[in-house]
Amino acid sequence: MKYLKIYSIFFKQYLKGLMEYRVDFLIGMVGFLFTQGAGLLFLYIIFQNITALAGFSLNQILLMYGLSLIPKGIDHLFFDNIWLLPRYVRQGGMDRYMLRPINALYVFLIERFQPDAFGEIILGTFLVITTLTNLSIPFDPVQLIVIFITLFIGIFIFTGLKLATASTSFWLKNSYPLIQVTYNLSDFMKYPITIFPKVMQVILTYVIPYALVSYYPAMYLFGEVSLIQLTLYLVLVTLFVIGLGLWVWHKGLKHYESTGS
């Protein structure tokens, strides 16, 4: 209850600031919609010349596209402050988090809220609902629960990877390029991993497991992956990613030397 109360206070304060710049919020959200819309236009142009891509129809790929946007958008909405960690480390800004009588990681994560991420969430939700309808996939409560769980877990895959790469700044001082490279690989999860070389398939499945966010949940809906396989893989890999992120964070925090490091 203490942590929830603190979060509500931070959230209200951020909203007050947001209300001062409403146009900026709208521009940001529309900008994300246009950015993702460009990717959809690219797919549409491709499918004007082909009927399937690696055996997948346009609707099947759009389903993966939508599944990838929702957890990415929610991560962007709530945990975007991780991008600023390298700057805080270089400038000594981590001092204020370490001196507060509350978990440093928690207060660091909740300090920033990015409402322009609603553009990704709205578009992703629209694509998932539309494509599921167009594909006429038999839907039952179990499948609905599985979708919600995979989307929820996908958030922590993004956050865990971002936290692990950003926390290397405690040693590197500027880990932004590493965060950027890792994060940009998430663009591949909008498409079936089978269209990429074997090396990239292995990376997206076992090293930087973005395929868990969209490809494998979609394959479950297509009847190509069993529920047990999907659940086991999701749980094990997600726990590992979150554990890695927390481990690097805590190790790095002990290595932090404040201003002038």
C-alpha cells in the first residue's frame, strides 16, 4: 500500500505537468501513430505483389505486428525513464535515488510517465482485434487468458532487457548505444522470425527473446505451438531476463561513484 500511494503521488504530479503541455502530448501520440503507420504501409505495398510471406498471410503478419506493439507501448508508457540512466550515472543524478528512504529502482522507474505511448497501444489493440476477426480463429476463454498473459509478460521482457543494458552504464558511463541496438532489434518481432537467417532466429529466440512477445503467441493461436510449450518457455525466459536486469542493476549500483566518476 505504501508503494501504491507513492506511485499515485508521482502519477498525479506528472499529470499536472502534462496538462500544461497538452498539445505536446497529442503531437507525440500522433507521431507514434504515423511512425507505426509507415511500417504498415510498407507491409501493404509488399503484399500488393505477393500473396504470402514465408507462408504467412497479411492478416497473420499484422497480428504479430499488433501483438508486438501492445507490450512495447506499455513498457514505453511506464518504464521509459530507464533510457535516462546513462545520463544520471554520468552526472551524479543517482545520488538522489540512493538517499531516499525507499527502494532506489522503484522510485527511479516511476518518476517518468510517457503518455504518447498510447499511440502504440491503441494501434496494437486495433490490429489484434481486427486480425483475429479476419482470420476467424476459434476463440475461447483459455485463448483470451493466454493472450493477456503473453502481453503482460512481454512488458517485462522489454523492461528487463532495457534495465540490463542500461545498467552497464555504471561501468561504461554511456551505455546508450547498447540500449539502442538491443531495443532496435525489437523491430524484427513485427514479422515472422522464419523470414530471417538462422543466426537471427537464434538471437531473437534465445539471446534477446523478442520472438516470445509476438511470434510464438501468434503461432499458438495458429495451432502450431502447444500451450505447455508456450507457457514453459515464456515463464523460464522471462524470469531469466528479469533476473538478469535486476542483477546487473544491483551490481552496478554498488559500483556507482557519483559525480566525477
